[in-house]
Amino acid sequence: MIRLAPATASIVDGVIRITPEREQQLVERIALLERENELLRQKLDLVLRKLFGKSSETLDPAQLELLLGEPPGKAPASLPPDGAPEEANASSAAKTERKPRRERIPEHLPVVEEVLLPGPVKACPDAWRRIGEERSDSLDYQPGKVFIRRLVRPVFVKIADRDEAPVTAKLSPRLQDGLTAAPGLIAHVLVSKYCDHLPFYRQEKILATRHGVEIGRNTMCRWAELAVFWLKPLYQRIHDSLLHGGYLQADETPIRYLTPGAGKTGLGYLWILHRPGGDVLFQWHASRGSACLEDLLCGFRGILQCDGYSAYGTHAARNPGITLAACWAHARRKFHEALQTGQNQAISLRG
């Protein structure tokens, strides 16, 4: 037996006593690093899915069955129901395969008839008697056209009394004195921009190349400003109608915009109010601060459904009559992201 000096024996005894404690610390440290590594992998996977994956949040039915188990009463996928042979299933599937069907032509559209006569009938129409007809309908399209609307107001004098002043019809009200554009053209420009997403410069090109009409984009901008002036009362009525309800949905979406002379784009926001089954209102602001809600929700009292953005909470704290309701779409999205990045954990938690 080797005998150690008292000082050496004391050091060895200390190492033996410290080693289990140090080992436990290392084990805990390794477990912590593994958890952090897994979390970073999940975050990286989530970023890659957002950049390159599909945006749909729907789940594959097979994946749902994996997570939730077979639904009650469902027959195993490998066995046909009621013991029917697989050949019968295959034949029935072939029979039920949908065939492309001909689309029905809407009945509310106007009809333009074109009568086609045979050559012999054209040559001698009196020798033939019509006994019926065959019809073939097809959908057609006539491109929009730009035309001049000329209002003619005849001037009349009374025949029996020539001393009476001449009379003429009053001119229809115009959006602006001297304006050369009729309301129909301005409405078309606005619908093309805000509903069909055609910017003014593209409309300018379409009008010039297809219709031979030169209308600059600056002119269209002035028309839009003029239309805003006349439509503002309608906008206010829609806004008031929404604010007087007891339930609203709100959101804000970022949009890049250009300011003349700034040299770079700025980031603004379209704030949106919506009531299910009712109107939708958009309000533009150059910021995302809670001050924007003072105008958007001025006087509103009721339930406001929104996401977790802090501006809504700040506004609700200043206005006690507002009760915030969370957005289920955002709540579901977190579960979906957790499932995508940690499916094994989700299955293990389910048991």
C-alpha cells in the first residue's frame, strides 16, 4: 500500500470531494447549451420557412392524424370499408372522377345578335322560307373607349312673344369649372388605380397607345385630389357609422412612399377599421404611433379587436370605454409556428 504524505492526501481527498459537484455543474451546463442550441435551430428554421416556405398556415390532414391520432370511427387506410375489394374502390374512384364541365354564360348580360345567312339565301331570299334557327352563344368583350360627351343646349325664343328673353336648359353641375374630364372618366381612372392597381403612369401609357389620348399623370393626380374633395363627406359618413357601432376590428399595414425632394422612400402606414358585414375604412399616417388612433378611433366606445401591438393598449388605457379583444389569427399562428419548428416536442407533450 502506498502511503501519501499528509499534505498530498489532503489535496487528493479535496479533488475526490469536488469532482462530483463539478461533474453535476458540467452536466447542467451541457443541458443548458443543448437547449439553447435547439432554440437557435428552431429560430433559424422559422426564418428560413418565412423566407422560402409557403405562407399558408393550413396543415396536412396526415400530419393532423399523426398529432391527434386516428379520428373515432375511421377505418384504417390500408383496409377498404366493409371489406370491399380494392378493385371495386379503384373502379368507383374512376367513375367519380370529375370531368371538366362547360361554364354557364350569365343570363343578366346584354345580348348582341349577329344573324348569319347562308349564301343561297342571300342570293335569292324570296325563294326561301325560314322555319327555325340555331343559336350559339359565347362571351365576348368590347374594350373601353374614350369619347367626347357633347352637351347641346338649344336656345329658344317664344314665337308668340319675341320680346320675351330666350330660354335654354341649365348646364349640368360640374366637379370644377373648366374641367375637361367628365365624372365617368375620373371614376374610371380612380377604379383602375385603387381597385385594379394600375398606377397613373401605366394608365397614361394605356390611354396614349390604345386610344390615342394624351393625358399626363400629373393631370390624373389633380383629378384624384378633386375626387377626394367631393367624396370626403361620404368618407366621413362611413367613418361615423363605424365609430357608432359597438365592435370594430383594427390593423395597420406598412407602405413605402416617396416624398418629392427627399431622395429616398419613407415608411408610412395604412390604418384600417372594419366591421364584419359592414364597411372598411382606410386612413393614412406617416407613423405607427398611438397618436394616430386618436383620430381613427375618435369617440369610439366598445370592443376593439386587434393584434398585440402596444399602440392599441396605450390608446385603450387613455380611453376607458374601449375593451381590447385579442386576434385569434395571431394566436393560432404561434401554435402553427411552434408545430413547424418543434413537431417532436408537440407529439411528446401530447403523450
